[in-house]
Amino acid sequence: MSGFDVKPLSTKTWPDFACLVERHDGVWGGCWCIIFHLQRNWKATPAQRRAEKQRRVREGRAHAALVYDGPRCIGWCQFGPITELPSIKLEQMYLEGLKRLPDWRITCFFVDREYRHRGVASTALKGALREIARLGGGTVESYPQDVEAHATSGSFLYNATTSMFERQGFRRGRQLGKNHYVLTKVVRKAPGAAKR
């Protein structure tokens, strides 16, 4: 895993996550990785988003795989059950072709600007899948971009690339919009996994 460690987001790792977000001005204009938890029209200041995210972490309703280089948190992959992450981009198009909801969603990634292009997002995805297996497994879905045919700035790849997911065993499904796809993988429950 590129020499990096992965830990789950929890009250214990919250300060590390918060430090990473604060180093990057709240990430994406003060998002605090809360938007997919809520209805898309929720208006809030960055401080309110931070407080809401922290409350959800305390309550065990916010999951992420945090990537570390030594003691420093350098990236994450947010995941969770549908009840925890009800919103996604391109939602109307997604719902039009929906046959069955997955058990889990992976909604976003973020990598410290000093660590980009070093395998942090891929490490975060592996960590998220391990954590999903520990939490009982099931069908996992995400909505990354296909960047093979066109150049895209990494700052717009909030959900990473289709090729990264496909390298980790995800299968491409239907297209959403111009460049996004539904990618799916079934994750087996780990021995001794928690009951869902």
C-alpha cells in the first residue's frame, strides 16, 4: 500500500481528519465532506458543516478510510450505507435507471496537495473496501469519471477515475452524464465481521 497506513474515521482520528481539511481551507470551498450526507439544497457555513460532520462522526454515522504518512493524515475515501449518504451528484439521472440500491456508496476522495500522484487515492479505496468487509460486506457502488478520452484536472475528480476502480475489481455499469459511470463491486464479509 505504498508505505502508507490506513485507519477508519472515528472520534480518535477526527483531529487528524480535521487537520487535513483545515490545511486545505475546508476542502472544495468549505465542504467538510458533508454534502453527500445531506439534502443537496442544505445551506450552511463552513463552520456549521464542520460541526455537523463532527457530530456524525461522534454518532458513528460518518465513515471514511483515512490514509497516513507516519502521524500525518494525507487523504481519505468517504463511504457509507445509503441511509448515511443519500445524495450523489447526477442523482436525477441515476434514479431514472435505478434497478436496485447498493448496500454501500463511495462518494468522494481527497488527497493532500503535497501527496498527489503517489497512490494515496488507491490506498484509500483499498482501505475503504477492507473496512466495508469488516462491517459486513455487500454491494458497493461509486460514480467516478472516465478520463481516458479527455484531460481533466485532478481538482475535479472528487470521486476519482473509473480506471482506479476497475483495477480494484469494480465493474462498469451504466453511464451518468457525459463522463461518469456507475461502478459496482461485491465485497465479501470479513471473518468475524460486525453484523449489519
